[in-house]
Amino acid sequence: MGTAAGGGALRLPGLHGYAVEFSPYWPGRVACAAAQYYGIAGCGTLAVLEQNEAGIVLLRSFDWNDGLFDVTWSENNEHVLITSSGDGALQIWDTAKTKGPLQVYKEHTQEAYSVDWSQTRGEQLVVSGSWDQTAKLWDPAVGKSLCTFKGHEGVIYSTIWSPHIPGCFASASGDQTLRVWDVKAPGVKLVIPAHQAEILSCDWCKYDENLLVTGAVDCSLKGWDLRNIRQPVFILLGHTYAIRRVKFSPFHATLLASCSYDFTVRFWDFSKPNPLLETVEHHTEFTCGLDLSLHNRGQVRAGMNLLFTCLL
């Protein structure tokens, strides 16, 4: 069980947070994927939290026999989530039920490190990325993957659907590339040698279908225009250790947030001469998960070892 740690935090003893995602349906509700022992050994927990007048409370938790590394909400059912885990599996959970999972899909041969549910209307597709260097396409109603995407030469750390283009997703990898894929085409659509270091995260701008951002072990964030990939359109420097996750704002076209192994969350506006807006140092361990609320401007969840914090 979680214990309250002030109005903006909830401690989950023995767990290390890897990913957080706001519910697209419930303001203040967030899902957290966590693991014991930094994900190296032990079990995992999916925690569903909610902020109310009393602070952050634990609504529901589900355990899995391996660490959980990512989580995504269903786009057609307010109670359903999918997690990815260290045993290469995806789990479907129903938060209206006390036990789970409802289904388990296990095809990846190494850690499933990333999972994302498409936000495009008319599609019910999920993409996963794995340390086995593949991305897989899933329909949650079908018991096996629809397609496997090969081409990366390193671990896939991040997979993210385009919010604009149906059937299009991006992947970020330890092979130092950002790749863009089309589920209707057999091979990779675009390969961007984005960093000279492992890329741990990527995200798509909510206001520009051609703009993506990457965060890497070299401590930099880079913006990429898919129409001209020879040079980044912006480079943001300030983190002192690897950037673990980056997210564009759902409300502002040039605003984004990043979290890092330097224990900080940083807010940026890449349109400004001095792009670093704020550095938040609430955490005392690696900050691995980050999300921005679709409902409340300025509300952020960040997940870290032993603590999930709301930064207001």
C-alpha cells in the first residue's frame, strides 16, 4: 500500500517508478508502472492513483511477476490499461476489477520497455518496443501481434504514435537513431541519426505533425523536422545526466518537459532565446517517468524511485 507524503506525493515502499500516464478520462487520475530493485529483479506493480482534497491516494494496485516498465491507457475504455514488463509480456488490466490481468501477450524475447495506445480515431492499435530490437503492432482484441517491425540495431527504449497521422509511429533506440514507421508499409519510413549516444525517449508535438523531440544519454534534447532531418531544429542543454523521458505540452506548441537521472524535471520553451523555463528538484532519486495532464494546465506527474510526485 502507498503512504501519503504531503499533499503532492505518495510513497510506494520498495518500488521504483518507471512510467506514469494521466488518464484521458478522469482528471487527477494517473497510472504508474513500477518495479522492485530498479527492475533488475523482483516483481512489478501497476498503481492507479488519484489526487483529491486529501492529497494523492492509491485507488487500486495490481502485481505482476516481473518489473513493469511502461503503461498506457485505453482510448476506448476508461477502465482499461496496458503495461509492458521485464519478461517481454504485455498485460491488459481492468481497473474496475480487483484482480487481473485480463489478458497477457508474450511475444517479445527480451524486456518489453515501451507500450503506447494509438490516439487516432478509428484505430484501436497498440505498439510495443523491446530490448529484442523489435517493435510490435497489436490489436487488443486479437490474441497475437499483427506485425513485427525490424531494423533497429540496439535496444528500443521508446515507441510513440503520431497524434496526427493514422498508422504512423516513432521509435527511439540505443542504436542512436530515431525511426519513423508506417504500419501499412513493410520497412522503416525514415531513419534519423539523432544523437551520438543512446536515445532513451521521444515524443511527437501535439501541434505539428512533422516535429518530434528526442532525449538521450548525452544529456541533450533535440527537435527534428521530418521534412529536413540534416540538422535538428533545436537543441536544449541543461541536464547533467541521461534524459529518461520527454513530453510535449498538450496546451502549448513550443513547450515541453523532461526528466533525468540527475533527479530533476525541467520545463522548456524552445521558441525562446533562453529556453529553460524552470528546474524542479523535488526528487531524491532517478526521475524516470513523466506526463502532462490533458485536463489541467500546468499539472505534471513525475515518477521516481520510491516516490510519485505531483508538481503543481
